[in-house]
Amino acid sequence: MFDAALLNIVVYLPLGGIALLLAAPAGQDAFVRRLTLGLMTLQLALVAWLYLRFDPTVAGLQFETRLPWIASWGVHYQIGLDGYNVLLVLMTAFLGPLVVAGAFTAIRKDVKLFYSMVLLIQFAMLGTFVAQDLFLFYVFWETMLIPMFLMIGIWGGERRIYATIKFFLYTAFGSILMLAAVIYLVLSLQSTTGITSFAFADLYRSQLPLDVQCILLAAFGLSFAIKVPMVPLHTWLPDAHVEAPTAGSVILAGVLLKMGTYGFMKLGFPLFPDATLAFTPAIMFLAVVSIVYGACVALVQTDIKKIIAYSSISHLGYVMLGLVSLNLYGIQGAVIQMVSHGLTAAGLFLMVGMIYERCHTRELADYGGLAKLLPVYSVFFAILTLASIGLPTTSGFTGEFLVLLGAFGAAWQQYELGSTLPLALASVAVSGVVLGALYMLWFAQRFLFGAAKAPHQPFGDLDLRERAILGIIVAAVFVLGLFPDEPMRKTELAAKQFQQLVGTSRTGVRAAGEPGRGPAASENGAPRFARAGTGSAP
Amino acid sequence: MTHALLPVLPEAVLLAAACTVLLLDLFLPPSRRHWSFWLTQATLLACAAITVATAELQPLHAFGGLVVDDMLSDFLKLLSCVAVSTMLFYSRGYLAVRGLFRGEVLVLTMLALLGMMVMISAASFLTLYLGLELLALCLYSMVAMHRTSNAASEAAMKYFVLGALASGMLLYGMSMVYGATGSLDIHRIARVIHAGQGNGTVLLFGLVFVVSGIAFKLGAVPYHMWVPDVYHGAPTAVTLLIGTAPKLAAFALTLRLLGVALAGLEFDWQGMLIVLSLLSMVLGNVTAIAQTNIKRMLAYSTIANMGFMLLGFLAANLAGYSAAMFYVVAYVLTSLASFGVVMLLAREGFEADRIEDFRGLNQRSPWWAFIMLLVMFSLAGVPPTLGFYAKFAVIEAAVGAGFIWLAVAAVLASLVGAFYYLRVVKVMYFEDAVDTTPIVARGDNRALLSANGLALLLFGILPQPLMGLCVVALAQSGFL
């Protein structure tokens, strides 16, 4: 009870913060910064407490709150933590203070409004993760758009207006089709089972014919795939990333992109298991294309922010690959990869921001030999680069290794059933690791080594604030790389539930007279598909 | 509940007060004009109070069935009073600096409200038409009130000619329905049609004319031509009036005509409304993109919004009607705030009606920029603003009635809409202010406009009371 209240406090703390900020007198920028940092730190402390209290042996929701919200539509205010979101919530809260501290010197215009937007987006992101009711999820999901739109548009670079409108319309296009699908899904649940509910737990019991599932998955998937982003729906990302202020890029790469993969994991795949099965080769193909294409395009970029932006596309491809493998290793690897990418991409974007504040350019050609000019900066940069590549002992290794293990496990089972395509795709995905090492190392080599040059010299090396931010991120990267066992235990039951939900056909029509309760799929007696990778990992 | 006049008590009070203000104002010097203003406001408050106080769960008929007083009419009358009162608060300063703050405005506004109320509680074609014409005549003259403005005169002329034509069509349609069914009472017509009596061909012809008349009054494509010109040409205060409370009355008109009297021809008018709704949503939203004048943009947005309203309406069941009603209420609230902000920025000799006049509003006044932001996101249907729930409701109603492709078209149209609403946000937040004149307004105007804007957010977080009221009002009025 107390913890459930605490979870609500965590979610609404940023809103209270906004009220405080707005009440603060004008011109008190230093106070505004410190206040926001304090709130974010407090939030992190509360989330850490909840994380420690989270019981990995309990399947399902913990710290749950469920209240009627819009009774006419059967909508509930339902939030809670489970194995799906616990790590992502922790990561979001973890990045919060870093984002705030990272923007201390970069943001000079409309400081109050800026930190209000940071808090608002933090609120919406946490709300999206903890929401357990589809309507509530959608409301939070869309609410994220407004502060991000303003953040890029007000504090962004030269082409910020183009970038932010593109970002908004792209994401709005995806989510608005999802809205139509949500309505259809809920109404069909109502007509087949008689319950009007938006709760995930109820929707997991919906029974839909395969063709309807395919259309609905396409609508949900479009929305999520745009957020991830999966090639070919990725074109908003480089623009948004490049034009966004550092804090915006960090939030975007660190958390917002995970909304897409989280959406697939929590909603897209488990809601429409049969369509997922039908689409698996296509999704796997797009995931592999994202991995390789993102890496190849990153290779030829001349803007340092764009390199990292495209590397995000590549890294998120692994997450998708892990999810569709439907193999315990793959799924858990996907979760770890989400968190890992959140840490490394956030760190790298912060570092780009730090150098940009000093030199006011993002052109790679303007830089060289920073190891001599900025030794501390270069050490941190090298570590994060290696983490991004996935060197063992860093978090990137754990994630990518598990994903590939899962993908090969699934592909091998398919191969034994006579399908070579998954195996071929998994093999291509491995090349992404090599390509990743290639572009990141080449980037680091041109950036850190060679003849020393950088515009706007002289400038100081990292100050205490910047060292602290990066030190915390690097520490987290190592902790996750060396001790992945603890977080994986917290997510294990959720991964198994995901596997079971996606592995159960739900095209059947319920027998007449049966109330809409209880596990649906095992009862309808439909013949099971021969499906690879649904069993526990070998 | 014994007295026969009780159901029309608000109308009676309003009429008496309108006459009083008309006379009183003749003897007031311009410096005492605020007496008339506050008397009008007191009347509106009294009407609202009487409406609430005499509200009954069961429908009550008066004047031999010409008038009905049910929950639906009480709810819509209350909202109309609130909307008109808010409109007067918003426009007082605007009208004063233009020399238009005269007794006629107040009297015409009250008479227009009277027309709306008569329309809302009409149970017969006769009263429906009576109310409609009273409303329309008041609006025509109010559009023309700014005599020295060419645009206003042109707008008034267009509005009058096209409006008269539409009224004629509606009347023609009504006369055919009368011919086919032998009655003007909407319930008796419904019974006759339900019993299968009446000439089907004549009824169908009548229906076509009735639907055309309704579409004109709503401003649905292809009967939308007057909307942009009138919205643009009229003084903003009058645009605000046209764009808000009459939509509630028009909804009542649509409901009484199609939902009650001609309910038996549901399958026929559903098809017509599908076309009207689809065209309005698409054309309204697409054309709005090209506008540089915010009043014209909001006019096209109205067209699109009426399309969305019809989307809910054409589901032709309780869920659909209540969704449409919720949509209209949400739209009126949003529309009030949007024109309220436009008038707030206007000053002597400056209309603030171009989108570029909103440039850098965030620098000039973060608060009004925020209110306008809420309005724009609400119109665009972005949660957690009221507009999202309204769109959700109508789309859900359409999907529930099986119009899935229409619903998909609607969501795509609303995406197109998001683009031009965003442009206003872009101008306010991303561009630097050129005009740095401080924004001055009366305290009551500021307080009310702030409350109005925040209501969009508040009802967005807790939409249940409003939504529930719509459902209850309709259910108690016999729509089950």
C-alpha cells in the first residue's frame, strides 16, 4: 500500500516540480536548476527504493494502483511495476538528474520553461512505462510529444523547426493509427467477451481472427516502429537528434526510443500473437536491415551527432531482433540492450554536447587529437565508445551477446525445421557487431587521435560537474556489464510471460457461455503451430 | 410542476429582459453603458439559474406539444447561457475600442440566445423554424454591425443570401415531410414513419432538403462556402458568437430532426451524413493549411470539426449521439478560448487576426501563449486536452457502428489538422516577437479566459463528469 502510493508520488513528482518552478520568481535561474536537480535526485532515490523492494519471484504487477477513471468507457487509472518496466523505470529515473545537470551551462534561454519541459517529459515517460491500462498508456504516450516538440523547437539548432515538425507529424501519424486500432480492439473485446476494459491484462485475453490481428498489429507496429525507429521509418530521427539540444537528444536516445521497443514487448506482440508469428520473418528482416543500414550510414557521417544518431538505429535493431527470437536469452538480452543503449547513447550525446559547448561545431573534420587537448574527456569518450561497441565487461556486451545467442538459438531450431532464412539473417546481424566496431573506432580514431586541432581554443578540460555526470554513467555501464545477473532476475518472469503470451494462439472463438476469465488459449483447444524458439532456452 | 409556463420560464425572462435593455439603453448616456451590460449578464445568470432550478428528470411538454423541456434541452440551454455570457465578457473591451459597444449588441445577443433556446427545446417543426430564424436574423444584423467595414458588409450579405436560401430549403423539406406524414409534431412524425405510413418518395425528398438545410447551418461541406467569409469578415466578437453557442442549438436541431422525427429514415440519412462528414473533415482540414488569417483558419477548422461531430452522430445510437454532443460541447469550450485569445491580442486599429500576429507570443506573455497552446492542442486532439477525448468518443462511436474506414479517414484527417494547429504553436514559441505592445485587458476577461483555457486541461484529465452528463441528458430525454 505504501509502496503503491510511493509509485504514484514518483510519477507525479515532476508535475509538482513544474508548479514549484512556475512559482519561482523570474531571473532565479540558478535556483531553478538546483531545484530541478534536487527533484530528479529525489525521484531517483524513490525509484531505487522501489527497485530494491521489487520482488522478482512474483509474476505480474507490484505496487499496483487501480481506480475507475472514465467509467462510461470502462477506463481505469491503473499503474504498477512489473518485470517489463522495472528496469526501464529505473533507467529513466537514473537519466533524469544527469539530463538536468548536463544542461546547466548549455541552456541560457527561458530556463524556467526548459526545466518545466524536462520535468513534463519525465512525467510522461514514467507514466507511459508504468501505465497498465491501454487508454492511460495512450494518453501518456501522446503527452510525451508536446514537451519534446517544444524542446526541439525552442532550444534546438538551426533547422529546429523543420526537425521538430517532422518529429511531431511522424510520431503523431503512427500513434493516431494506433488509436483507431485501440478502439477496434476494445470494441471487439467487448463484443466477444462482454467486458469493456482497456486493462492490458484483459486485452491479453482477446480473441481475434488472424487477418484482424495482422491489421491491428500493423497499426500498433507502425506507431512503435516509428518510435524505435526501424528502417525505413527512421528518417525523423537524425533530424530530431541533430537539431535537439543536448538534453533533448539524451532523452530521445536514452528513453524515448525505448518506448517503441517497450511497446512491441508489452503490447504489440503479446496482444496479437498469431499475427506476430506470421510477421516474424518480416520483423526479423527489418531488424537486421536496421542493424546493418544504421551502421553503414553511421560510417559515412561527418556530423558527430549524426554518427551517434545512426548508431542508435543500429543498436535498437538488436533489441527488435532479440524480441522476435522469442527465446528467453533473446528477450532478456533485448531488455538489457535497451538499458545499455540508454546509458551509452545518453553518455555519448552528453559528451557531444560538452564538446559542442566548447567548440560550437559538430563537424568531425574540425576535430582531431583531442586526447592531447582534453585528456580526461578522451578517456571517458574512449570508455563509452568501447561500451557502445559491446566490449566484454561493459553493458553493451551483455545485451548484444544475449540477443545474438537468442537469435541463433531460434534460428537453429528453424533451420532444423527446414527454414534457412532466420539463420542467414542472424548471421548478417553478426556483421553489425563488426560494422559497429568499425564506425565507432574509426570515429574515435579521427576524433581523439592524430594531429591536435579544434576550433575556439583554448578551452578547459571537463570540470567537476561534467566529470561527475560521466563518471556516474561509466560506473553504471560497468555495473550492468559485470553484474547483469541481478537485473536479469528481476525481468526473468516477465520474459517468460512474454514468451508464453506470444507463444499462445488466440485466434479461436471462445466457447459459448464461458465467462471471459481464465487463461484463454489453453482452453480453446486450437492446434498449436510448430513454432521455433518458444521453449525455454536450451 | 403544475404551471404550464414553467418549461419556458427562461425564455420568458430572457425576452422580457431583452425588451427592458432595449428601452433602458435608449435613456442611458454612453458612459453608463455598463449598466446595460451588467443587466444583460444578470439576465443570463438568471436564465441559467432558472434552467437548473426547473430541471426535471422526465420530459415536460408545453403549448400543446410545441415545446419540450427535457434534460437535453436543460443541459444545452445552460451551456448556451454560459457560452453567451462568456462571449460578452471576452468581447466587451474589443467592442468598446471599436465603438460597437452599444445597446443593440446586447439586445441582439439576447434575442439570438432566445432563438437558440427556442430551437433547443422545440418539439415541432414550427417552433424549430421559429427559433432558427430568430437566431439567424440576429446574427445577420450583428455581422453587418460594423457599418464602415467593407468586409463585414460583404460577409453579412453573403451570410444573409445563403442563409435565406438554406432556410428555404429546410422549410421546403419540412413542408414535404408534413405533406407525407400530416403532422408538424416531431414525435407524431416519428410514429407515422415508424408505422410505415406516409409516402416514401415524398419523405425521402423532404429528407434530402432537410439534411441540406442542416448541413448549411452546421457549415458542412459542400454547404460550407459562407463559413470562412463570415468568420473572417465579421467583427471577432460576432465571429465568437457565431462559432460557439449556435453550434449547440444546431446540434439540437439535428438531433430533433434526424434523431427523433426522421429516425425511421436512419439508413437514408446515414449515407448522406457519411458523405458530408467525410468531405468536411478532409476539405476543412486540408484547406485550413493554406490560410494565413487565423479567423479563416479557425473557420475551416470549424468545418472540419462539424465533420467530426457528424461522424459521431451518424452512428445513430445513444453512444453516437452522446459522443456527438460531447464533441460539440468540447468544441464550444475550445472555440470560446481560441477567439477569446484573438480578441485579447487585438487593440485599437489592430485585429491580431493573422497567424503572424501571434509571433513570439511566448516572449510577450508566457501565460496567454500557454492558453493558446492548450487551445491548439485541444483542437488538434492531443491528449491530455479535452479535444482528444471528444475525438476519441466520436471515433469510438463510428467504429462501434461499423464505420471502420470512415474512422480511419477521420484519424488521418485529424493528423492533417494537427499540422496547421502546430503552425500556430510554432509561431508563438519558436519565433521572436516583432510586436512588443503589452497585452491589456480587463480583470474579468483575464480570469475567465484563464479559467476557460485551464478547463480544457481539467476536463481532459477528468472527462467523466462531462461525458456522463451528456449520456444522462440524452438517456433521460428518450434516446435509448
